[in-house]
Amino acid sequence: MPATLRLSANPEGIDRAVTLLRTGGLVAFPTETVYGLGGDARSDLAVARIFEAKGRPRFNPLIAHVADLEMAETLALFDGRARAVAAAFWPGPLTLVLPLRPEAGLSPLVTAELPTVAIRLPAHPVARALLRAFGGPLAAPSANPSGKISPTRADHVLAGLDGLIEAVVDGGACAVGVESTILGLDGPPSLLRPGGVPVEALEGLLGPLASGGNAAKPNAPGQLLSHYAPGAAVRLNAEAARSGEVRLGFGPGAADLNLSPTGDLVQAAANLFHLLRQADALAGPQGTIAIAPIPDRGLGRAINDRLRRAAAPRP
């Protein structure tokens, strides 16, 4: 395959992206969380190519991205509770796992042949424009090799997938910087992955959430034990760097790179994957990244989830 096209986030770029998607091509595009690797969610071939390009295990389901609630309701069964959550948090960085409609028409590869489907209505204007122009659901995991650091810029996408996908729509840096929160609503409300919507906000609407997810048999993305991993080793809750380590800081204090010198969790989430990539380059494959403690509240829960998976033993 020739080098991946970099498309502008303008009407001409969107039109070119839609043409590629309608012929089974793969197009990365920006969302408010990270860049997604989009393919026609109704096409077995396109979805199979997503798994191939990423090197993603087939048992790990994908998120179907939609243009509006009407499109979402053609894919999944919404009850009053699901509609209330959608009204409160969509468009935005929240994925709902709901019972799959038998007539949804999705490739079974999207759902890993489970009876549920993960759906998101993104807020990013480029993602919204692309989904409206395409007129159907796009399966879109993060646009990076499976298990590696997620992309928050078009350059990150090209660093991992150049020549493996048709195009990337360059919409600049992603504002949220960590993937969507995933909420299971196919039974009692359960948190399947912390992310861009703080758990506290969901619990304000739904009450306490159960913890869900299974690394051995995921029912939503982001549940594998090792994920978001740099090449270097990762040491968490490091109050200081040891000799030779690269320190990734949070708040005041000495650091080679700092997620947020002022201790702002929103800024830290937005910077997380970009600075993790920079720290990885500084440390090298034999080095170690020492990461400062992050408060486990609000977006800090999503940051810590990603960092624990980045530090987990590699398969």
C-alpha cells in the first residue's frame, strides 16, 4: 500500500475520506478523546482490516461511532435509563454498552459476536462532520498498533500506521486526551472503563456504579491488562527519579516532562499520551519512565487506569 494520505479537516478532506470509507478503506480521524481508526462498521472486510492494521486480537470488541441518537437507536435497544444518560452526556466522551438489535446490520467482528454493542456519539466537530457525511456507523478503535500508546495527534497516527491505512484526517490535537468512559447498561449500571467523563458525574445521575469488565473475555475495549504501553519500562507513583530514569511529573517539582505543573487533571489528561511518547523517546527501549503520583479522582481515575495498564507486564 502507498503512504497514508494526510487529509485536511475541511469539506474537501471530509469528502475524500468518505469516498475511501465507502470503498472499504480505513481512515483515522480526530475525536475529542483520541484519534480513531475508522472503517465501515457494516462491512466485514473493512472491520477485519482494522484488526489487521492494528494487530488487535479479534476477541476484543470495537466501538461503533454514530452521528446522532437516531442512528444509535438503529443499532441498540435503548430504555429510558439509556436515553437519560445519552441526553446528559452525548455528544461527548462516553460509550454506552447496550443490547444489540438483531437487525442492526453490524459486522459481527465489531461486537466480537457478543449480544451487546458499544456505541459513542463523539463531540469533535470533525468526527461529527465525517459521520454525518458518511451516513452510517464507523467502527473506530484508537488509531495505533494494538497495546501501544494511543494517538492524540495526526503525527502519532502516522508514526504507527503509515502505509497500513488509507488516510488520516488531521484535526489537530485532541482536547480530552484519554479514551471515553465506558458504561455498561445491558444490566445494572457498571463502569467498564474510566475515561473522559468522570465517574462522579455518572454516579450523580445513576447512583453508585458496579465495576465490570473481564480481561480474559472483554465486553468492551480497554480491558486488556497490558495496554497503552511505551517501549520503556514504567514505574508508577515515583516521588523522585532514580539514576538514569526519565521523570514524568505532575504538579510542582523537578521533572524532565510534566503532565501539569499546576496539578490540573484536565490538562494532565490532555497531555498524557503525547508526553508519554516523548518520555519513551528520551528513555529508550532499555530505560525507565518514573511517573509521579496522580490523584485518583475525576479524570485522575482514567489517567491512573491507563498508567497501570502501561506499566503491566507485557504479553
